[in-house]
Amino acid sequence: MADILTSPHAGADVHHGKEIDYIEAKKGIWSWMSTVDHKRLGLMYFWAVVANFIVGGIFALLVRITLLTGNHGDNYFINAETYNRFFTLHGIVMVFLVIIPSVPAALGNFVLPLMLGAKDVAFPRMNLASFWIYIVGWTMAITAICLGMVDTGWTFYTPYSSTTNGPVSLMALAAFTLGFSSIFTGINFIATVHKLRAPGMGWFDMPLFVWSIYSTSLIQVLATPVVGITLVLLTIERAWGIGVFDASKGGDPVLFQHFFWFYSHPAVYIMILPGMAIISEIIPTFSAKTMFGYKAVAYSSVAIALIGFLVWGHHMFPSGQSQLASLVFSFLTFLVAIPSGIKVFNWLATMWRGNIAMDTPMVWAVSFLLLFTIGGLTGIFLGSLSTDIHLHDTYFVVAHFHYVMMGGTITAFLGGVHYWWPKMFGRMYNEGPAKIAAYLYFIGFNVLFLSQFVMGSNGMPRRYYNYLPEFQPWHIASTVGSWIIAAGLFLALGNLLASLRKPKDAPDNPWKGTTLEWQTQSPPIEHNFHDQPVLHRAPYDYRTPVSVDREIH
Amino acid sequence: MQQQFDASKLGMWLFLATEILLFGVLFVGFGLSQGRWPEEFKQAHHHLDRVLGAFNTVVLLFSSFTMVMAVNSASRSKRKATINYLIVTILCAIAFLVVKYFEYSHKIHEGLLPGQYFTYLASTDPMAKGNSVFFGFYFMMTGLHGFHIFAGVVVLCLLLKETIKGKYNAAYYTPVDLVGLYWHIVDLIWIYLFPLLYLIG
């Protein structure tokens, strides 16, 4: 790596010795529960997300174990109804409780104000409220699980969801509540980005992480109310049968699908944009090179957010919408590929002739590039009207969105966790096991989901409990893949947790990053910076020598 | 201080955007259903009382005016005037809810609740389904709006309490300003609901 920024204490805080950090600034459970410090809230979200990820992961493993055989007798230890509940809960937990809050609420809360050189987010108390609303929603979801679970799939399609037994209403209201938390976080971040940037930091001096999180927040604010009211309508439908979604009473079940996807397709970008946000930080840092096409990457985040609102109909090609509508939605869907492609090519161009250091975060980032590209390209198959009629509701779809959601967002999240871990906890983890974990994850992931592409294109429908014997080898491969991933994830988690037993040894800037969060101590002091940082240069500027860097204060 | 004020105002506008989208879904659903059941929607809307609807519209418009005056007085440190204007605004909101209560109970009495409770027309009547869907949207939209009015009353009362304590003056009246914005958006939504539900056809 280039010989700049080598001093771990580059920056204004070089004049101060290590001071008491935000973790130790206050003591006791109550100081955490009532905290308005964005770093502590980020940390609490982080642990909640990790716990939920384990729960959602266990459901996934159970689904895969069920599918080891396609011809279950009556006495198989997981029956068909239980299986329906397992995949539903896997979906709901992973989407609403893990992926959506993972990057924005956990890492975003921690990093965003630091990157902007701010003391906190714009509305710290609302940030705390948002966390507790998340916990309320989480409690409702867990109660629904304990009360006998939900078997609608995470999409809650009517008329099944308005007639099936089980605590569907409670689960829908849980998702509604979680939506509120997500809206508040979004509003908070938008106001923070607009109003609390450090002096000297114009819009195009912001790190790309901020651009992506900003775009994500826009979608959260504009799309979440739609699913909110839709789930309320569903609950009222279940409680009083007002018939808005019931064809026998003059309502329209397909209307539910429109409303649902008007939110849930943009929600897909709520999930992937933060992944892209992290990759845009890791790649320039570990290539020690200025980001290639900074403005193009920044604008492409906003473009994805806006186009994302216009493509929901591609989930409904076989649902009986008009041919013309399908045609238009199919065309608009291709448009999303353009900004996504811009990002991928710019990341590659940034790496080209860079001084690449394959540290753990970079291993995750490169995994992201490979997995996300496969996920993105297979999305074009599904956006094409004619091929989608064949592939709709097959394992091809399952594999596609796992490549994007897990291969994209979760991979990036794990990369981000490894990237900012020294900043969050002030400790370096052991590189060896961390890398082995990343490689295990990558191998297991492809074993698990590549086989599902094969099954899907051969006609294996999604969500089925039984299947034809010809699919069994692929299903077995898929299940083995899930065990490899699980091994990788447990190794990664164990390795990170083990580092917490050590004394705080992390330097302020272990990766020689150029963004502001690396200019304060690790972990940061309670108010982030001693003096208001002033920005004198663009992010990812690896050409300016260290002497100029010292002027940041 | 100015930065805090600006940030709060931006946050409030974003929140209001989510409110518009919340109602937007119901507007879109209403429009689509109207396209599907044009005759039935025309027939159903005759059950709504235009006089009461118009009265409520005037009441809300007037309350928006008193709210503006409350914000204006607060920004010039006129505590007494602020208190009076807030009280009038709250009274208007309560009047709106009372009128709404009489409208609702009349409809329920006639058997116009939607879906499984719809008894106004026999279920064999070909017009029954469309009429029921109209009232499904009517009760959802006005109900959600009524809930916002109610929430407004609660917030206005809290604001009144703080004003009486003398918390706001020309240097700091952000909460008054924000509640004002909220109150206008709730009025604005009614300005759209009234013609859509009461005056179509």
C-alpha cells in the first residue's frame, strides 16, 4: 500500500492522547437503554440484527433439511404445514428484522454522522424512539411466531392471507410497526445529510456510503407508508371483512399485489443500496486509489432509487395485468440494469492498477462483486417478459434474489462489519480465521444457490414441500451448501467475538482510509471529534501527501 | 439554533410526504375501483350528506386560518393571542369530529357498513358489490383522516399546555410551527376527500 496516511494518528486528534471512548463514557444498562448517542444505538441495532440473523438462519437450515428428500411420508418429522411456516418465518425475519435494518440502522447509524464530521444525527431522540419502535415490532413478530406462526409467505398475498388461520394480523402489524421505525431512521438520515455536513463538505465531497444511504432513506420515506396502509387494510379485512381485497364482495385481490409490490420492489433497493454503499468504501480504501467515476456512482444510487419506484409490475407478469402494462414494466426493469452496471464497472475500474490489499473486508467486497453480478444478470432474465413466464415462481427466482439479497447485501454487511469493527470496538480481529470464514461463505453460497438456478430453469417450483425424484441431487447439493455457509458464518462470528476479549489494540486508521470516521480515535469519544472537523479535500484522495491530510481538523 | 429549526422543518416536511403517500394509496385504490364500478359509485355517493360535508369543510378551513394566526402570534411572542387561537382551532377540530360522528352513526343505522355488514341492498342485487366497495373506501379514508384529526387534537392540547406555561417566544416556537404544518396537511387532505367522496357524479 502506498506510503501515505501511514500514521495511525493522522488528523486533528493527533494532539490528544487516547481518551475515554463512547462505550465506557457512561455505565449501566439504563445508560444504554436511554442513550441518544448514534454510536451506541448503532451498536444495539447491530446486536439485534445479529440475534435475528441467527434465528432467520436456523429457519433456513430447517427448510433445507426438510428438502433433503422430496417424498416425505406422513411421519416425516417436519410436516407440510410446519414447512410452510418455516419458509415464511425465514422470509419475514430476514427481510424485516435483518436485512432492512442491517446496514442503514446498524452500521449507518454508527458511521454516517462520523463520515459527515457531525456530533450526532439531526434528531437524536427520534433515533432512540426509532430503536424502541423496532423492538416493539420485533416483540410483536416474536409473539406471532410463538402463537403458532404464520404460513402466508413474506408477501402476505390475498386472498390466502385474509382467510388463513394463525396470527397473520399480528405479524402484519409487526411489519407495519417495523416500517415506522424504518421511516423515522430515513427522515433522520436525510435531515442529517442536508444539515449536518462538516464545513467545507459539499454534496460531491461526501463519501459514497453517504450517497447510497441517502438514496436508501429516500425510498424508505416514500415507499414504506404504502405498505403500511396496505397491511392495515389487510388487518381490517381479516378483522371485519370490509371486502376491499375480496372478489366475492366486489374487491380486488390483485390490488393487494400492486400495493404490496409498490413498496416491496423499492424495498429491494432499500436492501441492496446500503450493500453498494459499503462496497464503495471498501474498494477504494483497499485499492489505495481514488474512486473511479465518483459522480457517476453517486448519481447511479439516486437513479436506482427513482427507477425502483417504476418497476413493481414485473412481479406480476402472470397475475393478470394487461399485456401493455407488462411490456412497459419489463422495459422499465431493464433500465435498472444501467445504474447497477455503472456501479460494477466503476468498482472494477477503481481496482484496476490499484495497490490492492486482500485484507478481510476486501475479500468480502470481491465476493460481493462476483455474487451481485450473477444476481443482477439473472434479474434481467426475470425482467424479460417471455422468460419470466417460464421462470416465474421457480427456484430460479429464489436463487436470483438470494444472490442479490444475501450474496449482495449480507456479504457487503459482513464486509462492512469487518471494515468498521476496529472503529466500533477498538479491537483488531484475527485475520486468518476471518479470511477462511469469508472463503467458506463464498464456496457454500455458490453450492447452495447455483444448484437452485439449475433446478429452477428445469421447472422446480418454489415453496413446494414435495418434488420429483430427478431434483433430489440438486436439493442435496443445496442443503450441503447451507451447512458450509453456516460453518463460515459461525467461524466469522466466533472470530469477531473472540477479539472482544483482548484489550483495545486497534489504531485509529488501520486500513489507511481517507474518510472522516478514520480521523478520530478508535473507538471514538462520546462526541466523535474534539474539534469540528473541516474538510480540505475530496474523499478517496490518495494522491495528496500526508502533510495536507494533517490539516483536517 | 437556526440549524436545528431548519432540520426540524425538513424532517416535518418529510413526515408529511409519508402522510401524503399513506392517503395516496387509498386515493389510487378508490380511483381504480371507481373505474370498475362507475354506476355503483355514483349511486352510493348519494347517501353522503353534502350539507354536513360542506359544513365540515368550512370548519376545517377556518381552523387552518386560526392555526396560521396561532403560529404568527407565537412568532411575535404574543402568548395570549396564541392561546386563544389554539383554543379556537381545537374547538373546530372537535366540531368536525362531532359532525363526523353523526354522519357515521346515520350510515351504520342504514346498513351501509361495507363488506359482510352491508345490508342496505340485498346481496343478490347486482349493484350491491360496487356500493359496498364504495363504502369500504369511504370508511377507510374518512376514518384514517378522522384519526389524524383526533391525533391533531391531542397534539394541539399538548401545545396549548406548553404555551400557557410560556415556553414559546419569537426566539423559539419550532413546535408551534411544526404542528401548524401538520394541521394544514390534514386539512388539505380533507379538501381532496370532500369533492372526491361527496361531489362526484
